[in-house]
Amino acid sequence: KSVVILISGRGSNMQAILEAGLPVAAVISNNPAAEGLMFAQTRGIPTQVIDHRTFPDRKAFDAALAETIDTYQPDLVVLAGFMRILSEAFVDHYQGRLVNIHPSLLPAFPGLDTHTRALQEGVKIHGCTVHFVTSQLDHGPIIAQAAIPVLTDDTPTMLATRVLAQEHRIYPQAVRWFLQGQLTLVENRVEIKTTSD
Ligand code: GRF
């Protein structure tokens, strides 16, 4: 069994998944300058760049992306800071085997700048969510969440740092569950069978 990870930048979630010893067949980035590509290469993981700017439209980019992913025949496709919206055709193709991590407690704060918005709203609890991807941005059946308290003097950066530490914990865990057959999507509902972890 294996996963393919899609990144656009830093790739710290990708790194956490690699460091958890999970089987990563390839790392693919839409951004040739993504910092995470270097780390994957130092670990001997095949990397590919599919630069969205070289395609006429989203449909053509998504088709090329899917074609490349499918050459690795992964069991699961893992979005890890992948900053492109994916078309319905792409999402449908990976129904039940495409996951994302989002830096908020969904359904609160879909979209960008989640930590700034959480502070502006004055929420006392914030966190991150692993979910199956559907064609609605940052929605989709929830697999795992981790919550942290928001502190009085928090800045978006401080909050991001503490949430990220939780991302690095729950994302490898969710990927492991999936690869061990403990996590499935059954008609838009998440089923998890955990043992004693
Ligand atoms: C993470 O906060 C993730 O939740 C969001 O984008 C960020 C990616 O960070 N989707 P990294 O590239 O994994 O370091």
C-alpha cells in the first residue's frame, strides 16, 4: 500500500508523514519552488512538478495531475498544503481516497487566513481537521480533529505554530488508519475502527 502526497510549499505535514514511516510512493507539487520537494528528495522519494501555470485551464491541469498520480497507483492521495482548488472531475475520480488537512475546526473557518479569523472572532478553542475531500472547498466528511485553547496574548503566528504541531500528530495517524484498512468512507460517512491506539 502507498500514498501520493501533493504539496505547494513548505511541506511540514508531508515531512511528518514521511517521518512516521508511512509508505510514500511520490510527492507531487504544482509549484516548482516548493521547499518540501528538497526534503522528499533527500529521503529518496520520487518527486514530480506539474506547474499549473503551464496549462491552459484547470481542467487540463487536473487531468495531467491525475494522470501522473495514477502512474504510482496509490491507495490514498494526501493533500498537504496543496493550494489549488481541484475540479469536480478530479475529486470524483478519487472518491473516498482523497484527504486534506485544514487549519481550523471545520465547519468553522473554511478558506484562507484561518488563524487571523479565529482571533478576530474571539473563539476560545481552535485547531485542525483531517477530512475526505468533496467538491465543496474545505468541506467533506470529517476524519479527525485536534483542538487547542486560544490564549489571551495569541498572535496568528503563535496560534499557527501550536495548531501545526497538532496537524503533525493527527495527519500521519489518519493516513495510517486508512492504509491499515481502519478508515473508510461509506456513502459520505466516515467509518473508523481503531484498536487501542
Ligand atoms: C497547513 O497549515 C495545512 O493545514 C494547510 O496548509 C498548511 C501547510 O503547511 N492546508 P505545510 O506545507 O504542511 O508545512
